Amino acid sequence: MDLLLYNPLSKNNKSNITTHKLITYYKKHNLPFRLKSIVKINDTVKFLKEKDIYENIILLGGDGTINRFVNDIKDYTLTTPIYLKPNGSGNDFLRSLKHQKENTQEIMQATYNDQKTQLFMNGAGIGIDGLVLEYIDKAKNKGKFRYFSNTFKALKNYKPTDSIVWIDGEKKTFHNTYLINANNGKYVGGGMKITPKADLSTNTLEVIIVHTIPKWLIFFIFITIYLGIHTIFKSYVYTAKASSLKVEMPHPSIAQVDGEITNQVTTLEIRSSNKQIHFQHYKK
């Protein structure tokens, strides 16, 4: 029997269509399954231990659902094969997973203000991307191009600030910083190839910092991110590989981890959690 875990809040509450199609497939082929909403599981580890009868786990959702699942089982070693079926708004982690050759993925961690720690799979950062996500959460229009339109809105309104960044312990100062990301996946925002050299299977993060860029030019560079060629603008786009990253902001900012935002962040530390997981792409 397979366990189908779905998030009814994924894809702007429109995940029922994909979930229904998968249920239809199982019924059509007379395959035994159990359907369970992850928002109705109070203790995921306890639930999985009590129901240790499943051959496979199929997780339906996007980056936020994956993030929630990984954090829910952070103290549990999962032995049941787990497959991902896209059912979210962005599905950026799955985009990278499709091209991964290794079997396991590294689980990273982000710590806000030296207090709250959250695991993540795809990426974390602070700056304009947090503002974009805040606009998306508040937007009435939940259409396909909401990330694109709200990014332009954020580019217009965001006020860059200086930042202090420690990359593997080496201190650097960046002026008029727009974006600081440390990613394990290549994509953000539903397909923007922001860190084209990132690798899900390693504990090395791909760091990107956008800074000191004229307002008129940042719109053009934003377009080039979809092609993954924005890194040619070396005067404004700093890139590096690192095992750890620490960011200090002069004013409280919005941070994001796998697309989930946290406000009032002044320090953000990112590194490997020294844990791995084995997600597979569900192809049926």
C-alpha cells in the first residue's frame, strides 16, 4: 500500500485537481493506497511510525510542502521510499531534482537572529526576494504570472541597504545590497535560474549577492535570470561557493527559506545540517 500525502493549501488552494487525478490513477489500476492531508497530521514522526506499513510515500506539493515535511521529520530517519509529485506554485526544488544524478540530497539549515532554526532543501536568503513573496501573499491575483509581476513591483519599491556578509568566515561588505541568497537548488520563483551551478547533492552552497546596481539596469538583469546568464554582470552580481554564510543587516529585513518568509530578521546564518534525504521524482 502507498501513502499519498497532499497539502490542500498548495497551489493557492487549487491542488485538488492534481490530487484527484492521482487518486483516479490508483483506482483505475486497482492499486491500494491511503490518502492523508499533511495539515491534519499533528505529529508526522508518530504517524509514520504507527503506520509503518507503506511501500512508498507520494508527497504532493511544492517547495513549501517539501520544506514542511523535512522539518516535521527532522529527528526521524525515513526508510520508506519517498516520491515527489509537483502540486505547488513554484516547484523549483523538483526542477533541480529532475536533473540530479546522485541519489541523495543535502538538507541545509538557516538560523534567524541567533534564535530560530529552519531546515530547507532549495534555498534561503534575505532582501528583495522576501519582499516579492510578501507581495505575493497579499496579492488578490493568484494567476500564473504573479511572481513576475510582483517582482517588478518589488524592484520599484525596494530600498537597497549595506550588508556585512561572512562567507566561510571571511568578512565582506556590500553596498546597496538587493539580494543575498545561498541555494542548494538552481531555481526560484517558478523557474528563474538564479544559481545555475548549485547542486542538491553537496553540502556546498551556491551564494549570489546582487549589489550596487543602478535602478535602471536591475530590471534588465532580472530578465536575464530566467536564462541563467545574469552572472556575467560581475560588477553587480557576486557569486561564490561556500560551506557557510552569515549575513548581518543594519535594519530588520524579510528573509525567506524555500519561499516561506520571516519578518524582522537582522542576522541570518546558513549552513549544512549534516543530514541527507532521498527524494525521487514521481513520473507516473
